[in-house]
Amino acid sequence: MKQVLVIAAVVCLVAGCARVYVPPKVDLKPFERIGIIEFTCSEEGKLGLAATRAFIQKVTTDQTDIGIIELGTEADILSGTGKTRVGPDELKELAKKYGVSSVFTGNLQVSEVRPRISIGPGLAFASFQAEVEASLTCRLVETETGATRWSGSSTSRQTVGGVSKFGAAFSFDAKDPQTAYGKLVRTLVHNATADFRHSWRCR
């Protein structure tokens, strides 16, 4: 982000125009306190958690007047309810319990994995790097009405590490997620959260 701002400043100077501050398209300040449910993921492992943490960091970089409360996983919230997804009743309970007026949700969908396999002893386990195509879809939902106030999405294809394969299933469960697939997650989150960041333009 800093590199982008520096480049924009240089372009403005060369063009002989003034830099004009452009506020974020979506101002989260009126929400004050926002909850976030750990992002779900179509594959096993820590990819969803890594995306959630990167999302919080990115959203609060420019919007420093808000508080984001981590509410746990969807399974945590639905424990004992017999339901399979968070609905209006659960959102209202979250509002009462945590004082949040809205909640971020997200889903990370891995659509393609092209492995570079290293076979372990006995051929039972494989650990490898892989070319992965993934998409991230996020929403900001009102706890009172269940209405969507914002949505964003992005797609990226990159080579990642820390991937394991058991039979036909893939697991993103690296010991160091930041190193293994941090770049993929950062790219997805950066592109999906553009509405929450300020920018500069020439005038």
C-alpha cells in the first residue's frame, strides 16, 4: 500500500498536479463496534483463520476509530442450536452479548489445487507446494435486520506451501501460515477491502 501511495505521489509531481485525498468509499465509524465471524474455507486447515486475521489488520489500517470483536467460528456460535448457518436469531444474540451492530462474515473458496508432491514414508502422506486458485467473498451484515450493508470479493492464483493431501482431500495447515500462504491471503484480502482504504489522486 505504501509503495502505491509513493508511486501516486511521484506521478502527481511529474504531471504537475495537486494530490487530493480521497476518503474510503465505506466509512465504518458509524458502526463503532463490529463483530467478525472466523471466515469459513472450502478446505481443511488454517487458511480461513489466516484470512480473518489479515482482514482485520487491513480494515483497521485506515479506519482506526472502530473496534472489531472476534466472535469465533460459525460452529462456536451455532453450538447447541441444531442449526447449520448463522441466521437472524443468532445475529440478534450476538448483538446482545457483544454489543455489535453489525458482523463481518467471509468465505474462502479454493477452486483448484495443482500439487507439486513430495511423497513421505509408506506413500501414505504427501506434503507439497501447490498452485492454488482461491476466491474470497466477504459481507458486512446488520445484526438487527440481517441486511447486507457491504460486500466485497476477489480472486487470485498463486503458489503456496504448507499444503497436505490425505486421499482426495487437501489441508492448508502449515506450521507458519504467514510464510506458507501469506502472500495469497494478503492479495485476496487487499483486493476485497479496497472500499475501506483511502487513496490519493491528481487534480
